[in-house]
Amino acid sequence: GQEKYDTYCSPCHDYHGTGQSRLNGQFPNPPSLHSEKLRSWSDGRIFAVITEGQNVMPSYSTQLTEDERWAVINYIRVLQRAMNAKESDIK
């Protein structure tokens, strides 16, 4: 998931999912994947956005297989957990 995320998602969402685009203002920055709103999205909702696109984000259905899209979602969840860790996560 990380390899595909780094290739297809990080140019806009950055390597950590903060939404600080590496495209230097060529497109509006996307929302942070760490916002409460996006963290509350179901995996299915994220899958739909990756598959169909949303706003200026294109569909990645031809670039990523279904399994690769699920792997990217799992990696996004890892990023979210890492950036929003609780003290109980380190015990």
C-alpha cells in the first residue's frame, strides 16, 4: 500500500497525508487525511473516492487494481493511526 500511496497519492496528499501538496500550487491542496471528517469515513467511502474520483481528484480505477486500492486504504489507516496515536498505543 505504501508504494502505491507514495506514487499516486503523495503528490497531492504528501507522504504523511497532511494535504500539503508537493505540486507547488498547481492544484488546490486536498484536505488532510487526518481530519476528524476523513478519519471517520468508512473504508468503503475511501475506496469509492479512489475509484471514482472527487472534486479535482481523478479516478484511479485504471491505475490501481482493486487489491491495490484496498492496500492504499490500509496504508492510509496506518498513517492516520500514527499521526493520531493515543498513549495506549505505545503500551
